[in-house]
Amino acid sequence: MARMNHRISVVVLIVIMGFGTRAYVTARPEMQGKVNIQPFNYEGVQLLDGRLKHQFEQVKDFYLALRANDILKVFREHAGLRAPGKELGGAFGTSQLGQWLSAFARMYRVTGDTAIRDKAVYLMDEWAKTISKNETLDYRHYTYDKMVGGLVDMYEYIGNKSALEYLAKITDWAENNLDRSNPYALPTEWYTLSENLYRAYELTGDKRYFDFAKVWEYTDYWGIFAKGESIFQDILKTNPKHESYHAYSHVNTLSGAAMAYKVTGERHYLDTIVNAYQFLQKTQCYATGGYGPEEQLVVADGLPETLIGICRGKSNVDVRFHFETSCGSWAAFKLSRYLMMFTGQAQYGDWIERLIYNGVGAMVPMNDYGMIMYGSKYHLYGAQKSLFTVWFCCQGTLPINVAEYHNIIYFHDRENLYVNLFVPSKVQWNGPDGMITVVQETFFPEKDKVYLHVQSKVPSRFGLKFRVPLWARDGVKVRINDVISETATIPGKWATIERKWSGDDTVMLQFNLTPRIEPLPGYISPVAVLCGPVVMVASTARESEDSIPAEGDLRFPADWLMSEDQKISYSASPSMKAPIDRSRQLHTNQVLRPFYDIKEGEYYRMYFESARSMFILPGELVFHGNWSSDGLVRYAQEPGSHFEGKFKGTLVVWEGLRWEDAGIAEVSIDGKKVAEADQYGYTGVYVPRLDQREVSFRWSLSGLKGGEHTIKVTILPNKNPASHGTKINVIRLVAYP
Ligand SMILES: [Zn+2]
């Protein structure tokens, strides 16, 4: 939820009684989206001792300890009922109760813990008593959406039938009162309603929910992805009054398209989420899997700018944080899970894995005031984890996230069990020949081996599949009962072990966790350092022994970063303003540690600039044609005009600005054409703290032979259809050794 909408009036849900009970309509659309693989839906999966289990238990205990009277106080007060207890504060009273019901229902399904179930039922029934007539209606899309989700979950995972009555009641109200004019986005996020309403329809068969879900489809936005077009090019058509896309809700809405596909089978919904996923991975995600600096989707080439304005020396340190951690992880988990279900493909599991370790899984615990690590910070010159924002949206998604851990580790179809995540856990699966138990024993990602103990009462034939992560470029070593297996392991695919299992077999997987560098998608620099899926950050060694990873597997001396062959160095801009405590700046005892290991208030650096050999400024370039200059920028527009420059190195970057009247240029190196580069970019996106109206253009080519090269950039007559002109500009070239 956007933080600018911090003051939300307390919700009172009123239902005008007397509509009568609606008969369930059982007719369903004929088509349904094909589901290739199924999650376990919170049943039969247990986390075993490890990071995820610790976080799950900690969050579960924290939320269970909240007093029911405190939670219910605002609802009771507004209904004129006796309201003991102390108000939680913050913006509580709107969305979170619905999401907490979801979380409790799913946690109950996972653990069988009746204390969670009883608390959820009590909260729901007491909340329902505050639904009364004759009061002013003040109930909005966002809250309705989350309560629909909560009630659907109370029915699905606890089997509570009252939940459906309450759902019908609030929907009576919503059908008559929710504003359907669909103004853009904030603050109601109406465009996320489809998912839970389609779930309500799927569960109950009541066509009413199908029809109401349809009302909230975000056709304009989904359709851009379905057609494979740019959401920024058409932003003013989609959102005439707003010039930005709120990140979390614009990923969350995609789960509405996913459910629309599931219940209708219409292909364009699937195209929407497949293309959106690619768009997000290629243009929006940091190494952590996080996205949405200042809660915004960013324009082309906008991502490096958010770490710092490298190109023009302009600092964007106004960006307070880069990822709305809990809500953002939740939207990504759901989108990835739906994609895995529909396509059966392993590649979508990678985003889940990143966020499990570096997103919600790297959050520090909430404090007793209800403050949460709302945003994750990736600033180039350093950052700290901090708690802020009392009782708001992320406090709604955090407990659902940790419950969701149980739903994204394993998948299945009739013949195969799929292992998506490598975490200590246990799954029971009703396989083709009977019940199978798989116990995952591992210290991954801090150790490189994963043991899958496959157990059953009788021998059984089925396929055991595991995801080969995209980062596992060397594949995965597989041993079955200590014998080397020739199982094919292709990054981004499922590896399959199909055999007759004896009832007591062990598969051992071994990953290469050697540290590697990973730039932002499509760029040369800055880079992050990863071991497997884990983002490593530079920080000081921890004082206490117990917080250091066992045997120091993940700890490296600071000079590793400085070494010649890794081509990374610390950035030399000590005067740059950065949101850090300067007194704790880099010291000689720096080590690389997992981002998830960083505690509240500790200083760390996640991104590093590559060591470059030189800048080539316009004064050192040779210009042919009619070039003008405007500050740092040189530009021309006549086709045929060109500039040339010499550089030494294996990698070159041409930096400039994206303009709405920019054209296309031919780039050649040493007399050979290597590319046509399109410098067009939409420059109308602006929110405070994240100015996307002046965005860098960065074209790069790597893999050249060492030594001196000549680059030539020539303006072509053709242009991007969206562009108003053929201008080409340059600020400088950057060469890397
Ligand atoms: Zn949030």
C-alpha cells in the first residue's frame, strides 16, 4: 500500500440486512485454465529446523500474542459496542484483520494448532458482530478485498461455514456501494479485487462472485502485457491522471489475471502474467528479487539511477528504500506460484527463491510497537536495516508470507513430486503407488549439499523432480544412494529422477556456491555479489561467535572484492551523501555476509561499482555533422551525423539520456556494425523522491578483445514509432578493462 496514504479512516462495515440468502448458482464457465502442477495447499508440508522455520515460528508467536480485544477495539467502537482493550494504533482497522484471518487459517492448516484456529474464529465472529445497519458506510476496495481473502481462507482452510455468510453480507454491501468508476490506483487499489473474488467463486460456485470479480479486472493494464507492449509508453492512456505505477499493487493485480485465467481458461490472461513476469525480471528486479524503489515501477534504464545517479553525477539518494519488502514479496510469491502451476515450468521458482532469502526472509523481526522493516535499502554507498511504519499494509502480509513458505517448497502432479526450494522440510505426498515421505536435510544455502530422503512403506515408481536454479550455471551434481547419477541438470528446468524407489533411498544434490557477481539486469555496473541465491553484503565481522555462519563458509576477506581478477573495487566517492552513519564506514575488517544475516542498525553495502579504466568525455570524441551541446549532453538529429571515440578495454558503455524525441543509431566497433540502439524513452513519470523525467540511457557491449578500439555511432533515419524525432545524444563513454 502506498505510504502516502497513511491516514486511513477506520473502517466500519455495514450491511443493509434483508437481502435474503442468495441461492448458489452452480453453472461455471465451460473453459478452465489448465493447471499442470499443484502446490500442496498448506497440507502435508512441514518446515524443519532452519532459517525459515525460525522466522515462521517467531512471526506466528508474535501475532498469536496480540490481544483480541486490542485488535477488535476499533471495530467495536465504531459499531457502538463495548470496546475494552487498547487500540493497536497506526493505520490498523482497515486491511489487516482480513489478512490476519488468512494467515491464521493457513497457519492452522499447516500446523493443526487449534489455538490459532480458535483465535481466528473468535476474531472473525466478533468482527462480524460489528457489521450492523444504520451507520455511515465507510468501507473501501482495499479492505473489502483483504476481508474477502480472509473469509475465503476461513472457509477453505478451517471449514468455517459462517465465513461464507459474512462474505455474502459484505458483498451485498460492496456490490451496492463500492465506487466502480475505477479511477487510477491510489489509495483504494480496486484493481486487486479480482483475485480473491475469483477464488470465492471457485470455492463456492456462486456466479455472483465471478460477475463481481469481472467488474474489477484491470483490463487496460493487463492488456498491455497481453499484447507484449510497454506499460510506460501508454501510461497516460491507462492512468490519465497519474504518471506512475505503484509497484506492489501493480504486481499484486497480476494475481487477479492469474485467477481469471484459472477460472476461464482465456489465453490472454496467461499471456499477461507470462509477459509481465519477464518485464519484471528484465527491468525491475534487483539482485535480491526486490523491486519498486519508492514503491514505483521504473522506466527503461531507471534502475541503476535508483542506487545512485551515476550517469550525471546526480544523486538519487532521496530514494528512501528500494523494496516494499513484505507486500512486495507476497505479490511475487503469488505471481510465481500461479505461473508454476499453469506452465509447469521451473524457471518461475527462481524469483521465489531469491525472495525467500533476500526479501521477506531477510527482514528483521517487528518490535512491540508494531513497527516493521517496511522497506529494504540497497543504496550504493551503504544502508542499514531499520524498523518503521506502525501497523500498516506490510503487517498484513508478513504472517501470510511465512505461512506461504509451506506452499511453495513442493509441487506435484499425478506422477511426479517437484522440489522447488532447498530448505529443511518434510513433505507427505500421495503418489501413484501410495504415500511417499520426502525429508529434506540440508544447511543450504550456507552449505552446498541437499539430502532428499525418499521414504515409503512399499516400493514405488514416480518421478522426483527438482528445480535447477538459473544461477546454477554449472548444473547440479546428483548422487543416488551415494552413486553418481547422470541426471541432466539444465539451469531453469526441472531435473527428473524417474525410477522405482525402494522405500528408503537418499538423493544428494550438490550446488556450486562459489561467489559470483551479478550486475543489474542489462547493465555492466553496479554489481552485487551472490553465493547461490543469497545476496552477500559487505559488513564488519560480527562480534559474537554464534551469529557467524558455521565454519565460515560464507565469509570472505574484504580484499576479495579488491582483487584484480574480480574487477570490483569500492567506489571512490566518500563525500557522496548517503543515508548511513559515517562513523561506521568501511573498515579493514570488512567481510561479505548474507544480507539476511544483517541485524537492525548494522551498516552494510550491497552494490559495488565495477573498476573502470576510463571515461571518454565529449571533448575527446570526434563529431561529424551538426551537433549541439546542452550542459553535459551533445546531440544531433540529422541522419548520417555521427561521432567516434577511441577506448582501451574489453567492454564499453555509451551513456546519454533517454528522450521522447530520440532516434535510433547504428553502433559499430572497429568498422563493424554491432548493433542498432534505440534511445527513445518515455519521460513523463514522476513521483516525489524518484524523478523519472530525466533518465539515463546506457548502451553497452562486452566481450571485446583487450587493447584499443574505435566506436562509431551514426544516426539512422528510422525511429521508434513512439518517438517524436531522431535525436541522438551522448554524455560520455566508459571503458572497462
Ligand atoms: Zn506493505
